Amino acid sequence: MPEVRVKARDGSDHIVAATVGAPLMEALRDGRLGIDGTCGGACSCGTCHVYIQAEWLDRLPLKSSDETMMLEALGEFVPLKDNSRLSCQIPVNDALEGITVEIAPAVE
């Protein structure tokens, strides 16, 4: 199980184990770090928005058009960055061992 380094919204650091083949969102949700994953990974709610540390971006699949549209919609409510991703769209694999993510602000 790859370990994921997480900076929570309160600035605290955590490490969670992620299951290979599952979406990153599930490890963050199950770690109770403020990720809701309300849509269950269907890329339709934006409650799994994270910022990926820059050096990991090229190891991830490209954003789909659905993910891009959801992030653009989120941008009306929370800050987007070049490294914004929906964690439900990131399948965990062994190459992501040690990936660092920051939980993005919640939509209010």
C-alpha cells in the first residue's frame, strides 16, 4: 500500500495508506482528512479537490474534460491552482509511493 503525505486544511501533516487500483480520494476520505467524496468518485461534486505537489504532476494521468469542467466550476467558490486535481480521478499505483497532496479549501 503506497503511503500518501497529506497536508490538512489546518496545516497539520499526515500519512495515509492508499490501496493500489483505488482512487486516491478513498484513502483521503477514509483518513478523515476533510475529503467527502460525496459523488463516490463520479467526478461530479468537487468535494475531493486537492493540490498535488508539483514534482508529482507528471506521474499522474492527464485531466479528463469532465475533471477540467468540474474544476472550472469549483473555481467560482474556491481558489484553483495549476496543481489542482480531483483526487477521485487519480488511480493509486505503486509509482505514487510518497506523493504529497494538500487538501484544498472546502466549498462553503
